[in-house]
Amino acid sequence: MSLAVTIKEAASSAIKELYAIELGADDITLNETKPEFEGDYTIVLFTLVKQLRKSPDALGKEIGDKMVLSEPSLFTAYNVIKGFLNLSIADTYFTIYLQKNSAKGLTGKVTPTGKKVMVEYSSPNTNKPIHLGHLRNNFLGWSVAQILKAAGNEVMKTCIVNDRGIHICKSMIAWELFANGATPESTGIKGDHFVGDYYVKCEWQIRQEAAELSAKVDADDYAAFSDANKQKLIELKELSSAIAGDTDKDKERLKKIEDDKKEIIRAATPLMKRAQQMLVDWEAGKPEVIELWKKMNGWVYKGFDVTYKRIGSDFDKTYYESETYLLGKQTVEEGLAKGVLFRKEDGSVWIDLTAEGLDEKLVLRRDGTSVYITQDLGLAEEKYKAFPYDKSLYVIADEQNYHMKVLRLILQKLGMPYADGIFHLSYGMVELPSGRMKSREGTVVDADDLVDEMVKEAAKKTSEKSKVDEFSEAELNELYETIALGALKFFLLKVDPKKRMVFNPEESIDFHGFTGPFIQYTHARLKSILRKAEVSEQFAIGNMQLETLEKELLLLLEQYNDVLQQAAMEYNPAAIANYIYSVAKVYNSFYTVHSVLKAENEEKKQLRLQLCKLTANVIKEGMGLLGIKVPERM
């Protein structure tokens, strides 16, 4: 049981004895005492005033007296300030905790919950490499899975690969047109980068063709368009001419008209038509198209495997859109039979969600083909069959908030037993200081290239700060990779997932700031101290009085399991990242003031060595939950 829970239960017991009122531990609001006041933990009294019918000051005195009297070995003193009961915890509580946990390494051990949680993340497309945006997704999904596992849940990590669709066909068409038989092997280019380059080439060619068509449209030449699209373009032109464009509303309407015009023109370019035909041929199972699709996807998967291994991402089960895109049609039929879904006159199937504040949503096209929501309905069923989960987390960017809300609502209306367990772990997009990345324009930052640059920066910063002549070349390469990935992961995970963020590579590798390398360096410093002196596991610390910073550090270390449970409950690795940073920061404050190896006496030396060992263990375990390695030396 953690100290916080122990205090809450002691307060609950005191209230019951004093006032004959039953309050659970969760009814007690407990915070750390603010630095300007004396004490370690603070009970907020205002929440109890109405029920106990006493003033905050009277409650504080009576409850404080009772708690100190009942458990003198835990509470040494208290004070009441403006409705807050500040409690001082006995040093012996912390010294006993230190000796027990330093010797046995009990941090992070929890009772199994019996709950099953599926975490889906990554979701790469086989028309491009994994990029910076994917990295936040991967790191967030992997870390949440590890945190949930550490909190006692049974976890399955899954991935859905988007390996079909018009974007895949664009890469295939471009390879046919421009590659002249080149392969990743013949060019020495990593497979996912190789295929991604052809996607960008295709998009560039489409833009060129669209610009030529746009010029023709401006000249009233509609020869490249069907009669229906010709009429649409003429109507858009007339609408545009009728809008003055002075007000914000006019400007919005003009932008919408221009966007609609661009989409019609893009769809009419020769290359887009060819890509669309290839998609039709793929769905029809045309042998030569399927063969090319398999070959190019094979190149991409080899590339993905290298990147996943490097960044530490893995999955228990991988699903492929090419195998799941037809799923869900049976679910649609069930929905029609139950009256949850309805069919329109053109044969398309919809659901009416206007009562939920949304709108009507298409779930099956009039020709009987699937849309994304159809596939996701079927995949949710498949996932539940494979792993009957209590919770199914979808780690997907906030651009899909609406889609995920619709998916959950449909499944709930269909009465699926797993519907309530679906949770969208929505996260904000990552941008660079230069702005947002765009795959079509080839402005995304590939994960491999980013990690390479981070490794170079790590090498530069490390050589400036540390003595690297003691390392072999292989050890240095491993160290630089560890620091680079630690910096990258920590920077992307220290921010609340819901927030959008700007990633600054140079800022992330700083040995003095709120960064991964600062924590890694702190761990290396701890291990260096421990290598220089032997920790006596049998040494009894006894009733030794703690210095202020010793107690502050122990108070923080004792909270590890509470923070772990909080992070698991909120699906938020940032809680772990911020906590571990606090541990490293407080330890460095302690190290600056107090000597470990030259302590005042042997008792203090052994206490501080055990404190170093426990701190190192907590940092290693906490950073491990973020997927970050901590070096033994730097």
C-alpha cells in the first residue's frame, strides 16, 4: 500500500472514530504539501466541512490530533493553515521503505487486474516510409501498452497496415513509368524510402498535369472532362463570378469553390485516371497488378522492419487492410435487420446520428462496396474474437475524432458487447519549426533520416560534455544511438497526448533541460557512484535522521507506483516522463549539496548509497516504460 493511500485510510479511520461517519479513502483529497509550508502531505479540509458540519480549522485540529495520537510511528506533527491539514511523516517510514526496496528491487510490482486491453497503433501506409508523425504514434502506443502491462493488465499490441487504396496505386504507377526496372537492391535505397520516392514523383506529375488542365479550364476548354464534370466546372465558375469576395464568408465560399474545382481537375488528370483503373484492376484480382503490388509492398515491409527494430516498436498481431477491407458487410446486414441502419433509394446504406448531434453517415456505397467505417466495424469484431478485451485503444491522430466517435456509436446501437470498451486515444499532430509536413509534397521528415540526424547531434553534444576516449568505437555508436532515441522519445512523450506540438531536434538533445539526455546522464552519474563503492545490503539504516533533500527524494521515489497507476488510468506516458524528470532533478539537487562517497559517517554513506541505488532503479524502470534505455556510463 502506498503512503498516500495509507494516509487517506488513517484520515478515514480518524473521522469515523471522531464523528461516527463512514468516509472511504477516495473521499479524502490529499496533495503534497507546498514547499512554503511545513509538512509532507496535505489533507484538503474544505471538502469535508459540509458533511462534518465543523469549521476547517476545528476539523484540522481534531483530525490532526487523532491521527498523530493513533499512529505516532507514522505521523510526527501537523499544522493547520487556512483549511489545509499539513502532516509531517516520520523519517523512519522512509528509511524502512528505502532499505526494503533498495535491497529487493520491488518498484513497479503490482497485483494483476484481470483486465484485457488491446492497443492498436502505428498504422503505416505502404506508399511511404514511417515519418515523424508516425513516431509520436508509435512511441505513444508502445508506451501506453507497457504502462498498462506494468499496472497489471493483460495487453495485446496490434497494428493495421494500410496496404491498399489509391495512394498505393500511385506508387505502383510511378514505378512502372519512371523506374526502368530499378529496385531497392539495385539502387541501394531502403525499400520504404524507395517506394515513397515514387509516390512523391506521382504526386508531382499529377500536379503538373492538373496545372495544364486548369489552364485549359480557365480558357473554357473542357475536352478532358465528362459531361457531368464539365457542367460542374461551369457552375463553379459562375458561382465564383457572382461572389464579391469582400467578407470573410465570401472568402470561405470562394475557397470551397476553388477546392472543389481542384478535386475535379485532379481526378481528370491522365495519371489519376490510370491510378484509379489500377485500383479497379487490383480489386478485380488482375494477376499482373497483384504481382506488382506484392513485390512493392514486400520492399516496404523490409524497410519497415528495419525502422521498427531501430526505434523499438513491436506488435503481437498485425492486420492488413487488403485482408480486412471486405469485413463489416455482415455487420451492415445485421444493422439493417435490426433497423439501426437504413437503405436509401439508390441502394446505399446509412445510419442516422442526428439525435447524437452528428449527421447521417454512409456505411456502404450504393454499389455494395465498403467505405472505411465498414471495414472498421468488421475489424472491431475480428479483434474481439482474437482477444476478448475489456478495453480496445485506438491510437489515432485527432483528425479522426469524428470517425472514431461514429464507429463507437454504431457499435453501441448494434448492441455489440465490446462497444463500450472502444476508446479513441486521440493525439495532436507533430509539426516542425518550419510548419506542417505534407506527404504529397514530399515535405515529411522520414523517421530514419531524423534518427540519423539525432545520432549526429548526440555525438556532437556528448563529445562536448563527456570523456569519450574511454569508449570503443562500437560502444560510442551504441551510446550515441541510445542518447538520440532517448532524446527523441522523451521529447515526443513528455507532452500530454491531446496537445499538438512542435518538435525541435536541437532542443531535444540538451544535457541540462527537461530532456531525455538529462535523465540519462543522471542515471550514468548514479551508476558511476555505485561502481566506486559497495552497497551493503545487510546494513541497517535504523532511526537515522534524514536531511531535507534526502527526505524530499525519498518522498518522490515512494510515489512511483501511484504515478504508474495514474498514467495507466489516463493512458498518458507524459505522467511518467514528468515524474522521472522530477526524480532526476531532485536527485541532482541532493547530489550538489550532499556527498555520497565522502559522507559524514559510514551510516550516512550507506544510506545515500542505497538512495542512489533506488533512484537509479526507478529512473531505469520509468524510462523503460517510455521505451528509453539508460546508459551505465556516459
